[in-house]
Amino acid sequence: MKGPANMLNAEDDIRVNGLPIDYNTVPGSGVMMQAVIRYIEHGAPPGHFVTAVIQNNLFEAMRRADLENRALLHAWCSWFYNKAPSMCYGSKDKMDMWMEARTVAYEARMEA
């Protein structure tokens, strides 16, 4: 696995299968969509439920989910699998590396 500095740079246009990410299909409310956007684009930590989904921790996701997101858990997993960059989900290590890389990229854009 590549280190954070090599994964992404400040000019990255994040795409999945050559297409821009369709955030409008994120399950749940607009608040959840904004959390996913901030995580993927800027490396900002999402809430506990989304963190558990990203880290592939089913039991924690069920524990943290409200009623709406508990019912949407399959949709959440499907969204990340089909719509998100594969480097940004799947384990705590992948999440940590993604957050570090996106934070570095965001800070580089702000300094430019």
C-alpha cells in the first residue's frame, strides 16, 4: 500500500472508474452526505457510524446507527464499494492513511 504522500496530491481530481464521485447517492440525510464529502475530499473525520462503516466494523456500525441508518446499512456498504475510492475504506489503517493524505493535499491547496 502506498504511503499518504504518494497516494494523492493537491491537484487530485478524485474519481472512481474514471468518473467523478456521485455524492448525491450517499444513503441517508444531507448531513450524512456532507460528512462523507468532507471525509473523502478533505480527510475530515466523519461521525462514529460512518467511521465504523468505513473501517468495515459491522458490529460497531450497528451499535452506532440511528434507526434510519440501521435500515440503510446495506446501502451504505454498497455505496462505499461501488462509488467511493477503494483506498478510502475497508480498514482502520486505510482510513487513517486516506485522512492523512487528504489533509496534506488540502493544506497544500490552502498554502498555494
